Amino acid sequence: MACHELTEDRQVLASENKILLMGSPNVGKSVFFSAFTNIHVVSSNYAGTTVSYMKGTLPLNGVNYNLIDVPGTYSLTATSEAEEVAVKFLTSNPKAILFVLNAADLEGSVKLALEVLEYNIPMVAALNLSDVAERQGRKINVKLLEKKLGIPVVPTVAVKGQGLKELEDKLAEVLAEADSQACAACGSCAGCSGCPAGAPVLSYWERAREIVAACVTDTNAAPSRLDRFGEALLRPWPGILLSIIIMLASLGVVVGAGKALRAVLLLPLVNQGIVPLFERLFAGIAMPEVLRNVLIGQFGIFRISFEWILALVMPYVLLFQLVFSFLEDSGILPRMAVLFDNVMSKLGVQGGSLINIMLGFGCAVPAIIGTRTATTRKERLIITTIVCFSIPCISQTGALISLLSDYSYWLLLAVFLTGASVFILMARLTSRMLKGKVDPLVIEIPNLLMPERKAYFKKFFVRVKQFLVDAEGPMMIAVVIAALLAETGILNGISSFLKPLVSGWLGLPPEASMSLILGIIRREMSVAPLLSMNLTGLQMYVGAVVSMIYVPCLSVFGILAKEFNLKVALSIVAGTVFLALLMGGVLNHLGQLVLLMF
């Protein structure tokens, strides 16, 4: 069963037997898709996470249907990329629609459902998040809702698997009925290309309010602790304090547990188990000394591949994904976006961009792709520039933590404060230089909830797998290059050539030129070589700052060229290299001046 992430696939649009999975963001569509097709996709609890669409196979009534997870939208006015894709699918002759209603915020979902119903396509609705609506004191008359909408409605709690079998059976019934009935609106066969929506948007909202008023009653239940906490996160006080505590606690978990995992388990495993095993293995094989050094020398492939990738990068990647997935699925991140919208707007972007910026700490590639949800090209470019210049990915962050924290936590703080300064600088600079506008924040705030354990860990394992697929290959290439440069003597020649820059300007040891070479392949590999050098505090600081800002890795360059164009990609690369070397040199000379004074 194949899964294809697509952005503009005419074959899919023209394919037969399509069932569209539709609904607004944050309603759990991706969970339904995963359950019905057995394809595990990443579903996030914040607006606009599914920009491209997913295709899977759903067998019903002896027929294999193409289930299309259409991007989540709030309307069908086609003013954004997601809405344009949704309209394309609605007019592509689908057999049926599986529409997901948000029981906890029914009015907006019903309004969108009314727009979709204008296309006269057979439809079944899942009333998802029914448990959250009940927790919040809302009782929904499902039978009356079915009558008002004119379609079957099945209450569900997708993350717990509740109602999915009933929903699948109801969808099969509707498809069977549609095969023998004509479209009431235009007289053609069921599953036609759709009748154009003509009612004003205001009418949809008025009708939605009427339906919700008739179908929903308030049970006067007291708000739960979770709901009260969610409301507190949206107010300046105590929301800002709570957000700071949450972020510090998250950082503490990643840093503290990562260092513990590295020191207690991974370093002993590598240094006392894996590397000695390969040393004994290669000791019994006759080979040239140069080849032996390349394989198991100080920078040997079978030494630094485990030291750098397994012991240095992996613990922080695993822990970051655990923490970040929790912040996503609990609904905390969107609340922070709203809370800090005023601060972000002063920097030239709206608060919703905070979500993509946070995602950049995991990896810049999905963060850049995620900027598709921005409503203007200017906003996309500002967020992308900020991420490329000032946001280290989690594997690079782990390397920086390992490099600096053993020396001084104050040094670690200084580097991240420098990164924050670059963040502010690039945000203000690009917002003034780029033409265009940035629209104000429009974001749906999902319900605050404890992530369902099965779905949470499914997302975690999928993201770790994605990291291994995307990053392991380039990291191994960097390891091989490092071994060849160091153990064959080529590094000495490169170091001599770059000595005026590396040693004279940046104040680093000549062999630190390896960092500039490997950083082109993977950003964290610009930090790794510094770990084995006996650096002073100033050298650590300068090396960390240069590595943090230095050129985006090859995968980021590729996505920049794809999402924008080659000119943008080259401009960002040139800008990061220039700023990294400029700041590194300035900080080095200022630091030496301060040391001389004291």
C-alpha cells in the first residue's frame, strides 16, 4: 500500500473512485486517514499542518477507493493554497465525502460543511472530539443535527478508535445508495463534478448558528482543570509566566535527560563496547596503515560515526521529538502563538509564525515547508530567513549543548542569547527590506487536552524514522569525508590554505577548518569536530556562534530552491556564510581585547 505526499498531481485529480476526507484544521482528519488506510501520517494539533494532501486505499463494498486527505480549511473561498486544493478536489468527480465535524467548536465546522454540501456530493459526517464537547458541558442532539444537515452523522473519538467502525459502515451504505441514485441538483449521475457554491458566506454563518443553537444544549458543567489551564495560557497574566515555565521545563528535559542518557548509556556503550569491538575486528585484518586509520583511527569511520551520530546527536533528537510532539498535541503551542502575537508583530511577523519557528528547532526543512500556510510571500520569506539564520536544528542544538555545557552553562546561555539577537536582527531587517505585507494573525485555537498515548507515540516513532531516513545518509557522508580528510593528511593542506581565516580572523585552531567543510553537508557536523579540540572558552564561544549561523545544510538548500527559487537559496546561503564569519571574527577580536584589559 503506497502513500504519496503530493502538491499538484493531475493523476490523482483525474483518478476514479475518490473519497475526500475533509474538515477544518485541528479536527483529527489525519487520525481518520491513518486508521482507515493503515498508513501512519504525522497529525499535528495546530492550524494548517496538512498543506499537501495524502492518498491511501480504502476498501469498501468490494471496491478499492482512493481516500484523499484534503488540506484542512476554514472555508472554500479559495483565498489560500489549502482552499484552492480543496476546491480542485471537489470539482474532480469524487464518489463521496467523509466530512469531519469538530464537536467542541461546532459552528465553524457546520459552516464549512454547508459550503461543501453545495457541491451535491454524497457525504457522511464524523462528529469528532465528542468527548471534549462533553467535558466542556455541551450536549449535541445527533439525530437533529443529521436532520438539519441532511446527511448521516456518527459521533467519534478518533484517537481512541471510538465510532470508526460505525462510520465506515455508514460510508459504505451511502456509497451503495449513491451508485443507484441521481444527483438531485443537476440530474446527472451521483459523484458529479459538483454544483458551484453560490450562497454568500454570511448566509452560511447565519445558517450554521441556527443549526448549532437548535442542536446543542449547555449542561452547565463546571470547566475542568485542563480547560481552566488552557484559558489561563491565553491571558497575559499568568499566561506569559506559564509559557516561560513550560519552555524552560521543556529545555530542561531535553538538555538534562539528553546529557544523562549520553553519559550513563550511550558514551559507555560506544567507548567501552562498540568501538573496542571494531578495533579488535580490524586488528586481525591485514591492510595498509592509511586504510586502517580511515576505518578506526582518531577520526576513523567506525569510531566517529558512533561517537558523533549515536552518542552526540541521537539522545537530543529523541527527547526533542518527545517534548515537541507533546506541546503540539496538547494544544499548548497555538496558545503561545496567540499570547506572543503582539511581540512577534513588532518584529514584522504574526504570532502564528512562532509555530513554524519552533518546528525549525526540530529541522529547518519541515519548518520551511510549513510556511506555505502563510498568507503572503513576504511572511514566508521572513520566517524562512529567520529559521535559516538563527534557529539551530535539534541535532545541532545537541552538539552545541555537548560542546558548551561541560565547560560552562553561562557559555551555553551566551550562545543562545547571541542567536536570539540574530533572530531579532534578521526579523527586523527582512521585514523592512522585503516588499509586500504580512496579514494579521488568524488561527483556530484547538482544545487543550492530554495527548492520547497510542497516537502520541505513533507520531514520535514516525518522526524519528523520518529523521533517520533524511539525516543518517548525509551524516554518514560527512563522517566519511572527515575520516578521509583527517587520516590522509588532506586536512593539513586545507588548514594551511584557510589559516588566515580560521586562525587569524576567527582565532580557532587550524584544524577547525574541517567544521567549515562538514557544515555544508549537515549543520551539526560543523560542531562535532570542535569537541575533540582543546579549545579555550573564547574559542568555544566563537566556534559555536559560527556553527550556529553558518551555511544551511544541503537538504535545506534543496528545499529553499524548490519552495522559492535558486536566487533565494543562493542569497540565504551567501548571507549566512557572510554573517557567520563576520560575527565570529568580531566576537573573537572583541573577546581578546576584553581579556587583555582584565
